[in-house]
Amino acid sequence: MDMGARTETGSSVEQGELRQLLARTAGGDREAFGQLYAAARGAVYAMALSVLRNAEDASDVTQETFVKVWISAGQYRPQGSPMAWLLTIARNLARMKLRRDSRQTDLTEQEWDAIPAKAEAVTAEDRAVLQTALAGLEDESRQIVLLHAAAGLKHREIAELLELPLATVLSKYHRALKKMKAKLEGDDVL
């Protein structure tokens, strides 16, 4: 599976390159770690934000994720997807934070604007739609929409990451879009 990351400039980083960066990071290469951070930060932040629904907490979890990656990069096994490994760490840390804090909050306009503005997959229109309607979605649907729209992951990549059938991801994504559209049009009957 090809689950490439999008850098801040929108270019795609291939899995082989992420594997190399992880291997070099495991050897203590700070430059490789910086490149890994630049390549994957947006996707890691989007995963954390989709779980926590709080920009400050998502930023904290993003930092925690990369600290954990720095410490445990040698534990990554090359047969798996490096992006899935990174996002799994982020998801697990975000869930642990939720359990610790046992709270969720709604995102403010300022917090939605904290999603990397240069990410190719997130247009101003996407951000407005997310800001207005995403809060009304159930957690799993919100994660799917954020991972697709903000992190730029393909539906099959999201299915693998969330351990859901592709058909379920597609169905939840399309239902979520319909619900968001209905909410934006003032027709909350869905």
C-alpha cells in the first residue's frame, strides 16, 4: 500500500523515503528526524485533532508523538507502512490524553485555522465547511473526514489505519458530507 505523506508544501513523500528517514532517525540522525517531522507533521496533527477536537491538545500530542518517534524509531518494522505507524502512535497518545482528561471540547474558528494552512488538501472552503459542520458528526465520521480532507489520506489508507472495511469508510465519508451539507443549508433532518 502506498500511504505517502504530504509535506507543508503539498508534495508527496513516498513510503520508501519515510522508511529511510525512520531508519536514519533510529541511528540518531537529527536532520533525518527534521525531514520526517516536516513530512508527517500535518497528518499527525490531523489525526490528533480528529480525536481530541482541541487544537492545543492536538499540538501537544503531535509533539509527544514525535518525541516518542525519536525515542523508539528503532522499533519500527519496515514491512509495515511508516505513515500508519506514525498515525497509530498519534491516535494512541490522543486516546490516552482523552482518558486522562476525560473531556472533549468543540473547536473554535481559531483552532480550525491552526490546521496547516499550506496543506494542499485543505482549501479555505474546506476549512469553512469543517469549521461549520464537522462538530455535528460522530467521532469516527469526523476522523474519516479530517484524515481525508486535512491529512490528504486516501479512503483505502484511512480504512487500513482505522481498521475498518473500505466500504464502511466510503459510506461514512459520504454520509458525513451529506450531513454537513444539510447542516450548512439549514436542513438538519439527516
